Amino acid sequence: MKPFKRYISENMKPWVIKFLYHINPFSFVYWFHNNLNTLKRQMNIYFMLFPQKRKLFASELDFVMNRSTERQLYSFVFPYSFTEDYISSEIEVYNDKALGLFYVLHDNKKLYYSRDYKTEASVRENYNYIRIEQDKKSPHCYMTSEFKVCDKDVVFDIGAAEGNFSLEIVEKASALYIFESNNNWIEALQATFEPWKQKVHIINKFVTDIQNDKCISLSSFIGDIPVSFIKMDVEGAEVGILRNVKSVLNESPFIKLAVCTYHNNSDAHQIENIFDECGYRYSYSNGFVLFIHSRLTPPYFRKGMIRAQKAID
């Protein structure tokens, strides 16, 4: 997840909001001048009309209605009490004057920030969000104590952004391929992974189903690379990428995948179908994401992360 990324333009016209609401009176678009009390009201009305669905999300609804605040948007996105354990002001931010970049210590290693982060406060807010989304209780947590990168794994980090996931596992991996399409992150990623540059490959392209100067087809790229762990967090492009690598998934019995499922309403269902077709067993992270940075429709809450590996008898 790209923390606080503005998936909906601030310049969206009011008539667009009205049109979306007309199509589905319980839909919601977080237009950045909106009051999230509007979302609360719509959710209350919907779940009042459908009480059986309310039971499925009782604890999440209670948290959103009583404890989530607009000042801390992550308390909507992750509607659980563990979010209250994290305080951004406690985070120490360092300035690498030689590079002109801020960094924090993540897993006791330097995690650099791009030049887009011009103040220590902005780094603190971003890194605090990362800590929250990767809490072991979070529905966005990539790994568990059982489902994780193992020693000598070849890892693909697709949608790396800051590179926090890769930094955690870099010493275990025998080779690490970092895919990040945002040019602004490349300098920071290179600084972060300089100590491991012999085994870390940074690919500054969109991962899609085509191959050109700006895009890379994952199925073509893999070739003979013995990839064993794929983490995928690509703002809604997950389904297309998985379809592109179905032949690879069918042929390899050893790949583990941690894939985000919250960007679009239908992602979880479509990704399940792909894994079923490829003979993979899978399970979801605990809890739900209320992804206010997209168009929300009932029942609003979405599964956050699916973890999969080949079902071997």
C-alpha cells in the first residue's frame, strides 16, 4: 500500500460524486474535502437495512463509529485497536547529508526516503503508517511466523515503494528483485540496498502483461530465474499480473505468494479463482481493510492479503 496515496483526484468535479452516488446510493468516494462522517452515515443505513451483514463486521463497525478519526486516516483503513499503539512522534529520523536524503532505522538497517519527503515530520507519518500496516495483527501484514521468506529464497518484491519488505528479508534471500515503477523512489532504493548491491536488482518498470521501455511482462522476465517468493502490492494490478504468470504458477511447485486483495471490490474473488485454477492452496490475513482511498461499495470492508502456495499431496 502506498500510504495516503491520493487514488481519487482532489480536482474531481462534484457532479462525478453525484453520478457515482446515483448509480449506487450506498457508494462512497473519499474526495479529499469530504467529511468521513458521510461514510459513517451511509454505512449505518446500509447495515441497518442488512443486519445479517452487520454481524460479519460488528467489531470493525464499532471501531469505525466510535474510535476512527479523520486526523488519523489509518484508523479508518485498519479499524482495529492495535493502530493506537503507534505514535509517530516517537520515530527518530536521520539526515544523510552526503546524499541529501532522510532515513529511518528499519529492522536495524537504513531505510532511505525519496526527495519527495522534504521534512522529518512527513517521514515520521509515512513510516508510522508502514509500522501499522505491517503489525502482526494487521490485515495488510505480508508474512506470518509460518508463511515467510526462508533462507536462500529468490524473492520478487513487486510494488516496493520504500522497500521496507525487501529490507526485512534481504539478508535471507539469495537474490532479490525489486520492481518499482515510480521513478522518484529509485534513488532512495539504491541507497537503501547499496550494502547488498551484488544480489539486489532494482527494476524501474511497471509490471504488466506487455513488454516495452516502460513495462515488463513478468512471465517473460522470470525465464529461468528460480523465484520462490513473490510479494505483490501494486494498486489494483494484481489480477492482471497473476493472469500473466499462470503458466509459471502451474509449472512451479515451490513459489509462495503474498498478494494484496483490497484495492478493488472483485480482486479477492478473481485471485481466488486464479489460484484454484493453478492448484494453489491459500488463506487470508486476519481482519478487513476499509480502503477509503478507492470507490467504496457495500459491504465496504475487504480482505487485505491472500497468501498462497502449491497444494502438494
